[in-house]
Amino acid sequence: MARYHLNLETGSPGLCRAKEGNCPYESISEHYATREEAARSYEDYRQAILLENIEKITDYDVANQLMSRLYTQGLMVMAHIVDLEAEVKRDQPEEDRQQLEIILGERREEWTHLQKSTIYLRARLSRLGWEKSDNSVQH
Ligand SMILES: [Zn+2]
């Protein structure tokens, strides 16, 4: 079966030709079944790095793209939370309900985390927006 790894510096997925355990990328990148999966994982990786360093983002478009990603993710997480809340209320074995509540808890945490990032990013975005319009006035 084909396996793909990521070059984390360039973000490009590469077909892995090494035997399992012999790949030089093994320690820095997971391996994925498809190129798309590897590419998606790189986007997540990049997003995580950007979110850890929001104040270092200097490109308005990068911040703006990140903002729309967060927005979409927020909608998906919220939709999942609403589904889970409805499911938890349904009549079912205690064990299943507990399992659902664990997932629900994780999703709520994710939601809180996303909201926090969104607030920081919005502040950064408006600052970059001001700088951008300042520059266009001067030129
Ligand atoms: Zn590999």
C-alpha cells in the first residue's frame, strides 16, 4: 500500500519509498494513506503553528484566510455539539451515554479554544488592516 510522508518545511507530500521503520521522515512526519490526507494534515499543522504565534502574523491575507478557516471549523464543531446534545438526551444504556458525554466535553473544549483563537486573531487582523490602510494612504 502506498504511503505518503510530509516535508514539513515545504509542506509537500512525498511518496514514501522506504521500508517501514527506515524512512528518514519517520521521526518528523506521520505517514498517510493518500496525498490528500497528507496535504490536509499539513494545513492543520500550519494552522496550529500560526495560532500559537498570532502576534507574529504580518500578512493580512494569511490572517484573513486563517480567520475564515476558524469560522468554518467553529460552525462544524457547533453543529456537532448540537447533534451530540440531542443524542445524549435520548434513552440509551448508561455506558453509551457516558461515552457521548466524553466526546461532547472534548468538542466543547475545542469550541472554547476556537473562540479564544478567533478573538486574538480578530484583534490581530484589525491591526494589520489599519497598517494596510495606513500604507495605502502614504503611497
Ligand atoms: Zn516515509
